[in-house]
Amino acid sequence: MTITSRIDGITKIDAAHSGVFISAPRSVKVELTANCNYRCGFCVKSLRADTGDMDRAMYSRLLREMRDAGVEELGVFYIGESFTCRWLPEAIAEAKEVGFPYVFLTTNGAVATPERVRACMEAGLDSLKFSINFTDAEQLADVAQVSGRMWRRAIDNLKAARNVRNVGGYSCGIYASSIAFDGEQGEKMRAVVEEIRPFVDEHYWLPLYGMSGASKAAGWKPQPGNPGRLDAMRDPLPCWAVATEGHITHDGLLAACCFGDGLDGGLVMADLKEVGFMEGWNSEKFQALRRAHFAKDVRGTACEACMAGA
């Protein structure tokens, strides 16, 4: 199965996930760490000052609760950069031991060194995706507020990952995604993609979601809601994120979508330090939000700003 077919499967709301009190999500992303080596203006991380890793005992508990509930795909990442987490390989290995058929990871690539990638593949990682969202060192330095040297480092790490897989005989898929730009920036991004394409199994494009607050003048193309990948975008309402994929922050908060615990906590559906996963997944707050989504009227909810222009 290709990564795009998996994405399209997750973003499709089937009958089991079409109500307010629903089955376990097919996929859950868990934030192993709130730390990130980038400070991208379009990422919700720019709105959060917290740092630190998830409590490992809580991670172990949640793994078992989610797998027992029927979750099939586990993302060992969320908002922070997981390659800054020292126990990332152990987290992958434990997820495979618990029985998750598919464990996946997305990275900005700058600290995904061959040694770290090898440890993750050895632990059983099924999918490694590089987010290649910058056209050059200058844009990276401007948007991510880091040294421009990290741009080439990320590209080189992506290329090296393929060699790690081939030499080690691992079965991990290697993928890349990029944000679509307008005009000259778009042309530059396409050139970068052509450079990396021979080193990945598949590349796909993503729109920039409206909640990022990024400016169209900077070459971005913000889209209302979270409609999936660019070549297979879905209607923004109901948003698939509230029905088919879970999102857990490093401090155990179950969030409604990939924008985490932003909007003054308006997207926090439950505190999983206090309740079990499925209790949080079908909390009264989550049910109320889903009811608004399936009615296609999110006015007055935390999702209203995201859907602006839909």
C-alpha cells in the first residue's frame, strides 16, 4: 500500500466514524516530545512555549489502551520533532511489541542522521516521511528561525536514509511531502522535489492549512480546514480529523486535530492523564464538536477560525 493510499484511507470518513459516539480512530499520532529544532511560523508549535518529553509510563499505558480499542496505525510524532527524543527507537520497538501493524514517523529531517534513522528502522519503523517545505537555505532561515545550513543537512539526511535502508535490508518506506507554493516559490520548490524524488518511494504535495496564519503574500496558499493532500482534497466539513485520527500531546491531552492544544485549549477534548483513551475519544466535548461538524456548522466552536473561507 502506498503512503498516499493510506492518507486517503485515513481522511475518508466511513460508516463506523460517521456519528458522534464512534469507534476507535484508525490512526493516532502521539507527541513523544514537545521539543523542536525549528520555529516555523506556519506551525502551531510557534504558539506553544512548552518543552519536554512524554512520560514513558503514560506512553506505555496509552499504547495498550489504543491497540486494545482497535487502533491500527501509530504515528510516533505530532507537533514536536521526534528525532530530538532520545528514546524514539525504544518507543517504536514497544509499539511493535504491543502489536501495532503500522508505525510511522514524520520529520523535518535536519536531525534525522543516518545513525538515528538506522536505530529507528532496526526497531521496526514501517514508514519514514521527510517534510521538505523550504526552497532554499534563505527561506528556511527566515521562516524556521534557524541556521540556513540546516536546509542542506535535511536534504542530505533524506538521501542518506535510502542508503541506510538498502544496506541494512530494512522494509521501512521512505517518503517526502512538500507544501505547495505560488509563483516563483512554487518553481523553486518543484526543483527541490526533483532533486529528492529519486531517493524516496513516493512524494506528495500538501496545501497550507488556514489555521497556520501564513500570508499569501509570502508565497503560501492557505486552504480552509484540513482537506488532506493536494491531489485528493476533501470537503472541509465534516473534518476527518475529528472522526478518524487521534492526536495526543506530550503532556497527555487529546486534541481534536493537528493544531494541538492551541486556541486557548479550545481544541483539547480530554486529559488522558485523568481518563482512558476511549473515554476521552468519546467525551461529551468531543461528541459536541463532532455534532457541529456533521451538521456542517462549526460557528461558535474552536474550529470556526480554521474553516474561515470554506
